[in-house]
Amino acid sequence: MHLIVPFSAGSAVDTLARIPGQKLSELWGQQVVVDNRVGANGIIGTEAAAKAPADGYTLVLANDAGLATSPALYPKLPYDPLRDFAPIALAASIPVVLVVNSSFQASSVQELVSQARANPGKIHYASGGNGSAQHLPMEMFKLAAGIDLVHVPYKGLGPAFNDVVAGQIPVMFAGMSNVFPHVKSGRIRALAIGSAKRSAAMPDVPTMQEAGVAGFDYAAWAGFLAPTGTAPAVIEKVNADVRKVLGMPEVREKLVALGFEVSPGTPQEFGAKIEREMAKVAKVVKEAGIRAD
């Protein structure tokens, strides 16, 4: 059994594949081989999965970048998320957190908004690149709050986040697993969680909606899919087994400790989520004028 992961070993999506993948190997009595197909912000691996045989032996753990963001940015994408895949189950959501360097004079979202309105076009924010999971929520925030922040895209999340921790750039959205240790050390402050509900990993941090940004709801996510044409009985079997594995206390505890919010559902629910997310991201990309690199 091959599980294609469109990102590198050690990435959040790779971690989300390997922890339950070990249990799926035990459950199925055969090795689940995690196949990292890296490149083009997930496009290469996702395309490989779309073109794989629909024989039930190839799955993909694709994320919002490949299934929602890339379709909004690239009109000639080499696959169609709705046509070329059979959804199996959402694996988890990955909350993003609005953070500022500890030296920056804002201790709440509203203080950041006030600073931005008093200094239009002078406050910079970092991201891992155009269309990244750091770029999109900040553009959503800018549109919702009516503020002007300057985008500084980096070639990857790592260097962008490191510069925020070091104080070179004051503001960004970053994933929970990146943020948590530096919030504990006091090097950065968490102002709000992007998702609609508070995170169990950081229960004292308000959501963006609670902080006054009406309607804001953004989280990265990833889920299991198979190539279109895979037998419905296989889809249902894998869905049941994925849900079983993700419900195991030892699996759930490991993932929750890393900042994941585990929430598997039915294939139909995951398919509906993909459609909603594609529409949401396309709207942000159009309104913010985001272009591919």
C-alpha cells in the first residue's frame, strides 16, 4: 500500500501520514509505504496520485495547498481536485495562530488593528510564499479589518518564522506546532487562533472571531483520498479503518500534542469540505489580488 505525501519528510503533512500509517499497517497486515513526492507546493505529489492506478493500493494524504489553494492560483493545474479524486476522510485540521514578536507593541488583535490603521503600509508580515498557509489568512484578516500590512514572502515557512521569532519581521500567521514552544519561551505572543473554535493546545488564546474579526475562520487541513475510479467498497473500508486508527487514544494523543485537531468524518463530508474550501480560497485570492510566484 502506497501513501503519497506531497511534502517532505518531517513536514506537518508527513507527520500526519506516518503516525496513523503505522497503525494502518498493523490493521491491514501489510506495510503502508509513505511516498514523499515533493515539489511545487504539493502539486507534484498530488498530480502523481491523480494519475495513479485506481486499484485501491495507492492513496494520497493531500492538503489545502494542493486541493484548494493551487486551483485558485493556477488556471492550468494538471489535475482537478473534484474530478480526479475520491475523498476518503479528513485526517486533521492544523490551526494557524496570529503571532507577533514579543518586542512588538501589540498584545491583542485590536491593538494590532489600531497600530496598522495608525501606520498604513508600514507594518510588515512574513509568510512562506504567495498562496501559502501563512499568506492567505493574513489577507483574509486585512480584508476583514480594513487594514494595510505589507507582505514579505519567504522561500518556505522556516526562514519566515525564524525572522519573526528573531524580531526581523513583527507579525505572521503560523501553524500551532511551530508557535507553541516559542510562545512558552516568551519570544513571541499569540494574539488569536484562526479557526472558529479555541484550540485545546492553547485554550487561553481567543479565536479571531472572539477578538473582534467577524466571520474569520481559517485552518490548514489534510485528508486521505484515492484516485477517481477506486471501488466504493474500498473507499468505505479505508474510511472506516482511518476513523478507527485516528480514534485510538495513543494516536490521537500524539497528534493533539503536536497541535493537530483530529476530526475524521465520512467521504461525503470530506468531499463537501473540499468544495467549500475551494470556493473560500478562490474568493480571497480574487479579492486580495494574489498571484502565483
